[in-house]
Amino acid sequence: MSQYFSGRVQKVIFENADSAFYIMRMVLDPDDTIGLNVVDHVPITVKGNVSGIDMTSNPWFGFEGRWVNDPRYGQQIHITRAPVLKDDWDAN
């Protein structure tokens, strides 16, 4: 089941610009990790398709994803939809 996450890209590990697929290290926003076994400000591996965002500028963005346990690389988040704005986000 997917849940909402947001955070800032710290480093792009792999990029396929043609398909907008990335593997990156992100620091997640603390509000989105409440109740999870995540240490604040420690980068998490996140992978998936993210279109329309310039990853070279270490962007912040929101996305939906699910935790997976990769047999080789361990716990990471697989993006199911990105970018996503949180329901109660207001630009005003």
C-alpha cells in the first residue's frame, strides 16, 4: 500500500533520463516518517520514475511510495507516483 512521503534529494545514484527513472538518496521530511523506523536527517534510498523535476538542483518533492526490502540493497522506498502534492497543501 502506498503512502505519502516528501523530502530533499541529497544524491542521484543512477539516472535514466529517457524514462525519468532515478535511484537517489533522500532525506525525508520528519512529519512523513512518524511511526516509522527512520532516523531524522539520515538519507534513505528511493527509486522510481519522477518526471518534470530537475534532479541536478537537489530538489524537494512529494511522492507516493511503498517500502520494499531489496535482497541486495536492503530497505528502500519504491515510488508509485511522483511528483505529488499533499492533500492539504495550500500555496496561499
